[in-house]
Amino acid sequence: MTATIEQTPRPRSAASAVRLHGVGKIFGTGAAAVTALHEIDLDVRPGEFVCLLGASGCGKSTLLNLIAGLDEPTTGSVTRTAARPSFMFQEAALLPWLTAARNVELPLRLGGLSRAARHRRAGELLELVRLGGMHARRPHELSGGMRQRVSLARALAATGTGPDGPGLLLMDEPFAALDAITRDVLQAELLRIQAATGITIVFVTHDVREAVRLADRVVLLSSRPGTVVREWAVDDDRERLHGEITARLRQVITSHAA
């Protein structure tokens, strides 16, 4: 099953939503130190969908944490001009005692919005992710795909997307635990939602086909220490691009194993 969506190209500013210059990250000290990232240079434009691709352990998740401001780089600088970022993970991580609507309202409540404003915005976001009739359901009453939709709505609420302008969404393999059909549908839904909101997305994956389907640009990281090996702008010839990126990824993995 393949869900399709028409997208209207959006003009993008030349300014960066996120800029990383010479970023390195070392964990530990002395002989026990581990260099996770080395000399990362990356610009993400407002409204752009960038996929970070690489083998397990190459530092993709560490890079997301640096972009989010959850950790500081050891070297280099991270500059973020987009609205506040939010995360979406492989697990939905919903609060089981709250309804879908209340889970979406949580970051709005922490942000100081009134009850009426929270209720209205949560309703809008649940409609956006096609769960308008599920606002009173608790997580155990929802399928895995539905829980991820609620998680996406909550992440969008946390970014400030809406009257304050598009935000920054950081996604760490959010569909990896889903079955193939649900993953396919949610990938198409994510494209629809990005087209509707103009949000900037940085998306971590190890799946080349997923990266080529979703991204405006694919960034390949080397094995540890992670650094940018190459970038590709995604064009209409996705099958050719899939083959090219897969071959380059295999080279990266093989050279590391050697």
C-alpha cells in the first residue's frame, strides 16, 4: 500500500533555521574518552526536511540532542533561529492516564496557555493528524499508529507551530517500530503535515528508502566519529538516488569494519 500526496513547493529563506559549524562531541576524558562527532558543518533552512542517515552508533541521535540544546558541543557552535524545538521518538511516550487531547495539551499547559486556548489548539492539532474523533481516548485504546499520531500532535504543540510561526521538529526514528503499512501511511501523513504547517524537520533514520521518500535533502554521516560524508538534494529520480546513497552507505560501513 502506498499513500500519495501532492505537495506545493514552498519558497525558503536563505537564512538558516539551524546552523552547525565545526561541531564535535567527546564523551568522557582521558583514555576512556569517546569521540562521537567530529567537525560537523550543516545548515538547515526554514521549512526544509533534512534526513540524517547513517549506520547505528554514528552519532545521529547525539547530533539531534545538540541541535535541541539538550547537550553542548565539545567544539564548534550550534546556532538555532527557528522557534523552540521539540522531539518525537520511536516510542510515543504518552502519559497513559491522560486522554489524547490532554496529552497534546500538556506542552501548551507548561507554556502557560489558558484552558480554553489549550483545548482549542489541541483540537486543531488532532484534526491535523486525522484524529479529530479520538480526543477522549486514552493511549491503551489507540493503535500503535494512532499513538504516534498523538505524539506528533503533541510535538507540534511543543514547537509553537501556529500563530507564532513554524517551529523545529526533531524526529529520532519515529516510525521504526511500526509495521510496514502503518509506517507507509504515517510517512505520507508527515509530508502532508509539513506541507500544511511549513515546519522545519530534522529526521534521523537508518532506512535509505525512508530518507529518499521524505527528505528535501539527505545527509550521510560516517561511522564513529560521525562527520558529514556527503549530501544529496532529493529529485524526482528517487530510484536512482536510492541506489546511489545505498552504495555510498555500504562503502562507509565497510571502511569502518575494515
